[in-house]
Amino acid sequence: MTWLGHATAVADLGPGRVVFDPLLRSRARSAGKVDAVLVTHSHVDHLNRWSLKAIDRDTHLVVPRGAKHIVADLGFAHLTEVSPGDQLLINGLEIHAVETRHDQGRWRKSKAPEALGYVVRGGGASIHHAGDVDFSDHAVFSDIGKRFEIDASLLPVGGMLPVWYYRWRRTALDRGVHIDPDCALDIYERLGAKALVPVHWGTVNLRLGPPSMPPKRLIKVASDRGVGGVQILRHGQQLELARRP
């Protein structure tokens, strides 16, 4: 698995390859040839039309239910909408749409398009991508951990603003729409994954705080709790996944 920045990552799992939430054309191109693009939700930093235009049109584009109209004119040969609970088989990869907790809609809160995550299995390994996560009920991640044996989970540890802002928002009235590193570690433990790869940091940053703070906070909290398996990647860095027999 290779992290390309923000929530964008490429998973190379035996027979097939997928890219999650491509953002920025240069990074979409650097993903190389993939069998599927998996989009978690329709916010512009995850479902980005400009970035999708850099991907081969023979790729299978998978988007949340209600988002098809946003990308229908881009000319992808295969375009599928999914909801949590749906399953696809693409070039030997099992792709499961799973629940997450985040604002639905594109420009404002609404019932559609949906927000979701994915579990992808192939080549004896599995990856979970949560998309974005807010501070609501996280019992869904315990359910995902019971259903799947996850080798690596890609979890957001912030957004464009400093860590202190997201830590403050978890106590505000609306509790915020992006979790902090502490909460990401909570979800990682619920999932029972073997590794946690923090995403959604250090790429799109408003410079109101050091972009390195989210992973530093994550490492500190994990050390204090005695939790292992945290893997901090640089842009373009790979994480090797152990294959199960």
C-alpha cells in the first residue's frame, strides 16, 4: 500500500490494484495503472473531478450512492454506485462498501450522496479505508472489525487545520466533522487492525499549525497507551502487507 497524500492511497493486492480518493492530477497519474478508483464520499477533496480526469477511462470508477451524476460525463467505461453492505468483484479483488460516520452530501449536508468506507481483499491481504470520520457513534467500526480481518486501516487524523482545533471541536456543540489523532487510535482499536496508517494530514494545510503535528500527536498517544502498529508514511512511501496463506 502506498500513501500519495491527503486521503489518496494505492493498494496493490495480488491480482489487482485500486486507488482511493485521488486528489491532484500529478498524484492521480503517479498511482499508475489501476483496476478501480474507490471514492468514499462526494466532498471535493475526495471526489475531485479535475483529478479523476488524469486516470485512464477504462478504469472502473466506484462512487457512493447518489454521486453518479457528478461524474457521469467523464467517460469512464464502468461506473458503479454503492452503499454500505454492497460488494463488488473487480479483477480478483473483493471490494466491500462499509459504513463510516461523516457528513453526507457534496456542498451541504443532505441524505445524498452517501458517505462510506471500503474494505478491499486480495492476494491474501486486506485494507480498510474509512474515508472521513466525524465525532459521532463509532460502534460501526467495531462491527467492521468483527466481520473482517484487517491488515492495515487508513484513518484520518485531522484535516486542514491544527490538531488543537479538532481536539476542541470534539467538545463543541456539533462535535466536529473531522476526528483528531486520539479518536483515530480509538477507532483503530475497535477495528482490531494489524496496522494504522494515518491519512488526511500534511497535504492540504492552512498553515495555522505545523503539518507534522497530527502524526506526532498520534505517536505520543499510542506510546502512552501502549498501542503498537502505527505506521507513519511519507508521501509516496510504501507499507508492505504480510500475505496470509
